[in-house]
Amino acid sequence: MDIGFIFINAIVVACIYGLIAIAVSITWSSLGLLNLGYGFIFSFAGYGAYLMSRMLSDNTVVVLLAGVLTGALGGIIICLLVFIPLHDKPNYTLRGMVGTLAISLMGSQALLWWFGPKNKALPEIFGYWKISIGGTVLTSDKIGIVVCSIIMLIFVVRWMKSSRRGLEIRAMMMNPHAASIVGIGIRRTGFYVMAITGALAGLSSVLLSQTYYISPFSGITPLIKGVSIALCGGLGSVQGAVIAAIILGITEALTSRLLGGQYVLITQFLVIITILIIKPRGIAGILDKAREQ
């Protein structure tokens, strides 16, 4: 068994799905919204990057930026259609979850109507080169996925720690009620939250599309895995999401290598169920009691 190969694949999987899991955690902890619309955002961003590569340039920076910006736009659309109308209404958490799921399903159908059922492929934006380290071959797409994910995560963390809007989001994540009392606008902050988390999902879409094709419903599996990782790590905990992404990435890599890809979801959910039985609140997250009511 090639340990290096399994380790690299685990890190790549963790980077891709971890971006969505972090987006789910940030949205939940700051807005109290379990956003199931990331499936639509994922597909929407993939098509945005595809159109840009066909109409303008297939340059690496252009395609990546197109996916990130289209993802941010998708997040803003969900904010306008779901969060703004519902955030101060009774049963907001349940209504928001149903509303974002409806947007995801309707958006995917709209993409199917507009682009058709035929899969689309993004260009190989990271090239075709490869290097060998200690007998383990690292291809350009895997290196590009890991590097881009780390850069994006560092950017988001630094922005949230240094900018005024980022500090407002952090305050919302710590205590939404206290943040609103001191004058932080929930609706205005919601736009920034949904844009930045949509950008994370958009980058995830472009990175995963280096391996798989883009289709109207290509966001369903990443959504399931992203939400599962967020739950496993503890909703609201970015650190927990990162740890859970690595654990489930290792699980997926081992399962694919030893049993076959058809068993990946089975083993992943067995791991998630085991973790939640042992620690019901996830690896590192502690749910706000207000969210549970």
C-alpha cells in the first residue's frame, strides 16, 4: 500500500470539501443559517468559470477568479432570496434550511434548462507537469488544489481578523445578539458572510472540476460531504471543520484504494456516525443553545 499516495489524495480531498465545510460553519455560527444552497452555488460557479474560459481566457488566474466571483454572486443571490426575507421571522432556522434547499433544487433545474444535460469540462489550468518526492508522484493539479485552498483560507482568515467587516462577522460568530446590540447590522453583515462563503464554494467548484466534469447537479455530492464534515467537526467551528475534513479525506483515500470508490460514502458516514455517537456536538464545535431551540 502506497502511504504517500493515500496521504496526498487525503489532503486533496480535505482541501476541496473542507472549503465547503468551512463555508457551512461560518454561515451557521454568524447567521444561524444552515445553508443548503451551496449545491447550487457550486454548480453555478463551475459554469461561470467555464463560460469565462471559453469567452475570455483559459488563464489560471482568470478561471479561478471567475469561479470565486461567480460563487460570491451565488451567495449574494441566496442572501437576497432567503436570508434577508426570513432572518427575523418565526422558525427562521427551519425556514432558512428549507428555503436554501429550494433555491438549490430550483437553481440546478435552471442550469439544466439553460446549459442542457451535457457535462462541461474546464481547461487544465494547472498544466500537465509532475514531480516525484520520495517515490510519490505529485501531479500539477493536486499541487495546485492544495496551494490554492491554503491561499484562499489564509486570505479569509486574515481578512476576518484585520478588516472591519471581518471583525463584524467574527463578532456575529461569537454572539449574534450582543453584536446586534452594539450596532452591527445583521442584514449588511449577512451580505458579506454569504459573499465570502459563496467564494469558498466557488473555488471548491473550480478545483474539483479539474478532476470531474461540471453538470447542473454536480454540486449535490459536494454539498452532502461539506455539510457532513461541518456536522462532524461541530457546526460553527472552523477548526473542527478542518480536522473533520482531514479525517474524512483520509477515510475516502483509504476506502478508494482498498475497497473501491463505490464504498466511499458508506465508510464516510460510518465514521461520521461513530464520531457523533462518541461526541454528539462534533469534534470541536459547541452549538449555541439559542440555535437548538
